[in-house]
Amino acid sequence: MKKCRLCQKEFDPDQVLTDPAAIAGQHLAEQDYGDAGLLCPDCLASRGRLAMMYRTDCFD
């Protein structure tokens, strides 16, 4: 178990992500932010949803 860098909630970094928003957030964590494996699925999903709504340079 790890503690999320943003919300401090414990999570399993090996958990398989199935939510499309969390998967998008994981992609951003790997490609843009350099914090892959440090965020819980909820924070990844929040990041992914925001990116899908507001970023114009992703997900073409």
C-alpha cells in the first residue's frame, strides 16, 4: 500500500484501472507530470476528467 501524493489516502499501486478517466489520468501521470504510481485511482480520475474537459493538446 502507498499513500497518495495529493489526498494522502492509502491505495494499492498495482490495482488495475478500469475507469476511462483514471486511465487518462494515468497516461498524464506517465507522460506529463512524472508522478506515475504516486496517485490513487480517485485522484487519477479527477485529473483525467479535467484534462478531457479542458486540455486541447491531449487525446486527439
